[in-house]
Amino acid sequence: MKKLNEIIKELEKKSEEIKGDDPDSAGRIKEVAGKLKSKTSGESEEHRDSIIEHLRENIYHFETRHPVIGELLERAVNQLSGMGI
């Protein structure tokens, strides 16, 4: 869980860094970070496959525009899978 929380913090940081140049992507990152927070805190009822699918869609979106963010999202998927979430 600690690694996933670190990924969430890094995503929030990246969102702030790019919001001036790419506000749409910054909003997407913020949304993903929020979903991850809700899922890890137990607040989200969203099905595991649904959040994984959402992350994968965003990986595709970010892999060329912001490769570091794409990698963070891939790490999040791996962490969720490893945790059985």
C-alpha cells in the first residue's frame, strides 16, 4: 500500500507540474489519482476490473505525451494487481 500511496503523490505532483501547459492531461491525472485514493482507502465500490481498465486507457493516453506519467500508471496497475484489488 505504501508504494501505491507514493505513486498517487507522484501523480498529483506531475499534475501540478503540467497543468499550465496541458490542463486536460492534468485533469485526467488528478481524476486517476482521486480514483486510486478512493480505492486504496476502501471508499470506492468501483469494481477492480473497472479501475484497471480506466488506468490502462490513461496509460495509452499518456505513453507518448508524458511517458513518466504512463510509467507511473503502469506501476499503479501492477501494485493493484499485486494487492488483489
